[in-house]
Amino acid sequence: MKYLHLVWASLFRRKTRTLLTLVSIIAAFLLFGLLDAVRTSFAQAGQSANGAARLQTGSKLSFIQTLPLSLAQQIERVDGVKAVAYANWFGGAYQDPHNQVFSFAVAPNYLDLFPEIAVTEAERKAFAGTRTGALVGEKLAQRFGWKVGDRVPLQSNIFPDRSGSKNWHFDVVGILHATDKKTGGWFDQMFMLNWKYFDETTPYNQGAAGWFVTRVTDVNQADRVARAIDALSANSDHETRTQTEQAASAAWMKQIADIGLIVGSIMGAVFFTLLLLSGNTMMQAVRERTSEIAVLKTIGFSSRSVLAMVLAESVLLLVLGGLAGLGLATLLIPVVSAGSGGMLNLPAVGAGSWALGLALMGGIGIVVGALPAWNAMRLNIVDALAGR
Amino acid sequence: MPKLIEIRDLSKVYERGRQKVEVLHHIDLDVDQGDFVALMGPSGSGKTTLLNLIGGLDAPTGGSISVGGQRIDQLKAAALAKWRASKVGFVFQFYNLMPMLSAQRNVELPLLLTKLSGAERRKRAAIALQLVGLADRASHKPTELSGGQQQRVSIARAIVSDPMLLVCDEPTGDLDRQSAEDVLGLLRVLNRDHGKTIVMVTHDPKAAEYAHRTHHLDKGSLVAPAELAA
């Protein structure tokens, strides 16, 4: 610690260059914070305790392939199954095709399997009793300014009605609230419509479901139950794949895009660039201080102390920029989420992201400082003082 | 007076690519404790190399150097660094202060290698600055000081850890006459009143007059005054 002022003074010897490098580091770690929140948001989908007790059964071929609705009764009879519900993707958009809405036609008992979705008894009754009724996630309602009693038009990008029109109308009868905001942000974005209305209105869905949701009696038996469900359709024209909700969510996300890979690739490129940039800064900073380092060694600083001081300088540079960047991300995420009107529901920068961020700061700092520190350690005093 | 520095059969060879250059040949030299010695000679005569060897900045190719009874030519790099920190103060021609640190912080630098507390380090640095007449410039950065003042700060840095030996490489080489006189006067006080042994390399005969004795080097060998005159 007694060398800290020396390390600090060396770091800010060329203020403009150090500040510009700091800005780059801040930008990189701000991006890391935001993208890691996106990745976490996707990774958390289906990771609740309730989610662990649920299985999702879809077509083995593709998630757009439907399954016969009659499978529900067969699944119900499998040992270890507590309840079965079904749903199908509606694919709605509001006003503009860019305003995609996570809309699903759901079985009457669908909400029974999702205790983490809070909805009042009166609203559930209204949903069951209103053919065109819809339950809307809290954030989604906020995003479009919907409230109970509104009549909402949605255009399905998949299903037309019997007249061939893809324009559907729904009456908002209730608002869905996720009880666990950390893992249930997904539910705040949902739009649920009555299965009966959907199934009877479109000519393209009779007797088919997009997927089944099964609640098991014992979480530890989930794998066995999943195998038993898939065995029901083995060697048929509608073979199934049953997975835990977590695995199904991850697989579903991957069919849209491998968020982890995208985030990882972007961050890899960003940090690689940062490595070159801050590496160059450190090399220059140490090169122009050759005679000063020689003086330190002359007056008795050991080669190891010099090595440690240069490494500390580069780690300090990364830590200062990294903390500012991640701190900025922490402040910005709620603003971005609020500003998106519920479209984005990013989790706060969590302990895991901070830990990973700190490890990256330390790691990049050491890598960046290694070569200049090594050169400083091996510096020959006599040559350096003579300007050779 | 007991001997502080004993140099025997000292030689130094530098390798420049494939070429070997013998810079010092079989030097024998004794410096008494409390002495003030000037080393003179033309450029390339080996004065700075000899000074570097005495200060433990470089290792000889042959022969031995004892300083205060310690064979410094036998010390490993880490031990030599430790020895320099406690036994030697260095004064350079171009001061070599840290430009981003204040005069006070520059003087404190050698004390960072001790176990002294921050308060004690500050106190000792203040005393050293007072000794060189720059107590009122403690918070100034080197760029805010004149050449003579910077050299006095570097002398304060050299003496702050109370070393027995000061090695000075052309300490007045970059100064005007008045500043040079001030710096040389300060070195004389440190030698006379504080008992510091000083070995100083200089080109300037006027600077050498401040020393008790002067040794001349030519082509890597010590030469007697008679030979020099011849």
C-alpha cells in the first residue's frame, strides 16, 4: 500500500492518454454489464423452483411442428404426472409487425401449473367466462398502455380466422404479475388467450397443440417421467421430446439465437481490442519511464518490486475503468428497462457479473502489464541511465 | 582513517556485439572513511564505469571491491539492491527526479524501502529538504524548480536514508556556475559536518578543488599526477 501513491502518480503521468484509455475501458465494461444482463435474462428463463417441477413436451422434429391434442390424456395417465396443460404459439403483433407480442393460446387449466404467475380469482373467472378474453403481463400492458376492459387488436403472423383475416380482437380481462421478478420477468411480457376461441376460430389448428406442460409429483422423478412421456409417441409420426422447462427454454432460445454465443463473441472482440489498446498504453508508459525505473532500481528497489509496481499500475488502470463501466451499467440497466416500456426486462448487474467483471479486470490487467513489467524488471540500470 | 572502499585489481570488460571492450584495467584504489574524492579524466576514460562499480550498479569482470568491509562484487542482484538502499546515496548529472512527484515525495522514495511509518518518512524527508535549504519547496514538482534546486532535491534524496557513501556523477555538469558552487558547497558540508564519504566524477577542475584528493583516469587506468603532467 505504501507504493500506491507512486503507482497512482505513474498511471496519471500522461493524463490525457490515461483518461482516453480509461474511457475505452469504461465503454468495454459498460457493454459487458449490459450484454451480460441480456445473457442472464435469457439464461434465467425457466430456472425457477416451480420450473424445475414442470416438463415441456414438444415435437422432436421442430418447435413449429404441432402434436395431437389427444396426447394430453395419455400424458395424464403416466405415473408421476400431477397435471397436464397445453398451449400454442399465436404469434401476435400489435399495430406494427415490429411490435411482437409473446402471445399464446392456453388451456383452461394452464395457470394452475404456474403458481408464480399471480392473477386475481375474479380475473381468472372473467378469463374463463369471456371467449375473447385475454390476460396480459404487467410490463406488456404498461408498454402499450393497456388496461382491463380494453379491446385490443392483434395481427397473428401465423393463424388466420375462417374468413382468412389475420386480424384478431381480444378483450383484456386481467393483468398477470410475476411473483418472482428475478426469474419470472418472462411472465410480465405474456399475452394469454383462450384456447377455445383460438381453436374454434382458426381452421389451421383443430385438434393440435404446440406443446404440453406437465407438472410432476416429484422433482426427482422428472427424468423418468420425461422418458415415459416420450415413449408414448415413440415410432409414431409425432415423436416428442420432453425436457425440463429450463432445458426447453434454453433449446427454444437457441432456435431463435444462441445468446450466449453472440454475447460471448461480441465481448471476446471487445476485450481483445481492449487488450491491444491498453497493452499499447502500458508499453508506451513504461518505455518513456525507462530512466525513472532505472533510478528506482538504483536507489534500491528490487527487480521484483519494479515488476509488481508495473503490474499494479496496469491492474489499477483496468480496475478503475472496469468499476466505472460496471457501475455505469448498474445505473443504466433500470433506466433502459424503464425506458423500453417493459419491452426489455434486464436483471440488475448481479454478484456473478461483478465477480466475473472483477476477474476480467484483474486478468486483463495482468496480461496487459506482463510484458512491460517483465521489461522493467530486466532493465539494466547502467544501460538505462546512459540512455542506451 | 579506516578505509571505506578497497578496490583491488579491478577490471571491467563490456561486450558490444562480438567485440569486447576493456573499459577498466587492473585498478587499485583505496578511499578512506570521511574522504572526498574526485575522479577526473577524459571522456571514455572509465570514470563513470568505476563510479558505477563502487556504487554497486554494475558488476566487475575481475578483481574485488569492498565497501565498508562488504565484498559487493560477490553480492547477488537482490542483495546488492538492498545494500544500495541502505549504504549508498546517488547524485546524477541530470538529477533524475520523478517528474510526477513533489520534492517531498521524491525525497521520501528511498524511505519506502524501510519499515518507517508514513509520518516518520515525511518527517525525515522534511529534515533532508531543510538541510539542503529547500524546506519551503517541499510541495513543488521538479518542473517548478530551477536546475540547482532540482539537484539539491536529488542530494536530499541521496542522504535521506543516512548512507555512509555518496556517489556523484557529474553533479554540476548541468548547472550554471553559481548553482554549481552552491551544490559543491552543500557536498562539502555533508562531507565535513556529517561525515559522508563522497566519490565524485567530474570534468570540472573547479569542482575537483572541493575534493580532498583527485584521481585521474586515462584509458581505463589510474594515472599518477606526474604521468599526467608528462
